[in-house]
Amino acid sequence: MTATLTSVPDVRGLAARRLPATRRAEAGTIWSRAEDSGWSASGFTSWTWTRTWLEHYGDVVDHRFLVAERDGRPCAIALLTHGARGAWRPRTAHVGTAGEPRGSSVFVEHNHLVAEPAERAGFARLVADELAADRRWDRLLMDGMTMSDAHALAGRWPGATVREELCPVTDLDGDGDVLDGLASGPRRRARATLRAFGELEVEWASDEAQARDVFDELVTLHQRHWIDHGEPGAFADERFTAFHRAYVQRAVPRREAALLRVRRGDETVACLYGLIDDRRLLFYQGGLRGYDDNRLRSGLAAHLLFMRACATRGLTEYDFLAPATRYKLELATGSRPLAWVEIERHRWRTRTAQATRRLRSAR
């Protein structure tokens, strides 16, 4: 059952319609039409990503869809979620694929509203009003939002905290090799690394079976590295791993994701994984082989080869995503900001959480 909300005067005739979780198929039809019409739904906001996330997290994350319509025609859609509940933790609400149980988050970035360009500002107002009317949450979190949508949504709450983080990016649209655009120090180290490795073979996954094979080896390399360093690794969580395995098998044949494997003879040096957002690659995760010889920097070599492979396939930018760690900045030619928005309601759960944070900080 759907409910029509009263339109706010400054959205000029837009009406909002809620779709419950049980109407996922209808939401998927609208989302797919948005992509076909060029509403900039790609990367972390594509229906392939969203649909796969719902299949793997929809049973533990409460969710609904908000659709904007003009004259009965859908022109925008958003996924709104509520985080897994805890007895004492603040109850959270989110925009986009977020709110997973602890240890299972997919860490969405380049998050944005899926809307026709002319309707984006009005839809942001409808989404903000919908969230403001929802009394279930103590803390509203909007992760990795594009700056324009972050400010449009956060403007509803004067006390909102908007934290910016930079995503290092490398321009692939030049005429020369990607190495030519790097600063002299990183360029020198990169060339020395490639010389030390010698001949390397690059494999770009193009079908479902190949995507599964490269992904599984990426997981093995990634987990081995982090377990050796006393950490659980990103793929320690079974639900997280199953989500990504299912996603790449769908997205790679559709050219919505990319997996690259770098080999030296019979040995795999590295596997890298990213999402494709229009004509840019959003680097997501990797699995690297470690070497005692410090000339053999597997990550450096793999990223350079991934950049070159992206450029030959018409992609114009390599986005390392946040946070802006040292190795990303060395390989980048620029940066782009994203926003993490937080709004807290003054309730006992948020006050308790604030007091706990202060106590931990003091200790």
C-alpha cells in the first residue's frame, strides 16, 4: 500500500510516494528506467549494486523507497534505510545502501540522489521532509554523498555536521601514458618498480566466470595479507563477501564493475576491483602479494596497470575513494571532496553515546 505526501510549495508540483520493502520489484522498474534515461544512476547508486545489496542485507536492514512523481510520472527515487537496532545504541537512519550490522558495512561512496536533473533540488526537499517526519531514528547518517546533494539534504537541519573527505583522483584523459602526469618522485619509483618486476601479464575480467575467478583470488590474497598482520580483513564477514561475489558476477558483464589480475609467469602479483561510474573507475578493494624485496611494490605496479587498462577502455578518471592515504595521493593528479553528514536528535540514546565517546577519549 502506498501513501501520497502533501507537496511542499517550493517543489512545484512534485508529489512523493512511499514504496515499502515488499514493492522492491516496482522500485527496480523505476530505478532501471532512471538508468536507461540517463539519470546518473551508476557506481554505488546503480540498480545492479542496490538490488544485490537488498538481496544480501534487506533481511537485516529495514528499508523503504521514496519515489517522486510529476503528473503521475516517476522522476526520482531513493532508498531509505534504518540501521540494525541495539538496546543502548542510537537508532540510525540512512540514505542509500547503508545501515548494515557492525563488521559488515559496504562503505558506500559517491552516494547521490537518483533524479532527473531538473527535479534534483525538489526531490532533496522531499527526501529531507520524509526523514524529518520519521520519528524512529536518533541519528541520521548520510555517507559519502556528493557535495551538492549533501548540502541540499543537510539544509533541513541547521545543526547538521557535514564532514568533508578528499578522494584522490588520477586523470586518464591525456594523450600520453598515465606515468607522465605523476610528480617526479612517484614517477621514478613507479618506473623502478615496473623494471624490477619485469614482464607482467594483465587480465581484465569480461564475463561472469572470469569475474568470479578473479574475485575469489582477490579475497584469498587480501585475507592472507591482513591475517598475517593480525587483522581480520575486509572479507572476514561472510555476508559482505557473498554480496560482493554476487555483485561482480552481475556487474562485470554489464561493464558496471571491473576486476583486474596481474600475473608474473604463473604467480599472481595482485587483483584489483572497482566500480564503473559513467567514465570513471572507483577503486574499491584489492588483494596484493607481499614480497621481501622492497623493489617489488605489488600495489604500485597493479594500480598503474589498472589505470592503463582503464584508459585503453575509454575511462577518463581513476578515483581512489576516501580516505586520502599516502599511497593514493602519490598516484593522484588531483582530488574531489565527498561529504559525510550526521544529524543527532537530543534523546537519551544519543546523550549516552556522546558520554561514552567522551569517556573513551579521556581514557
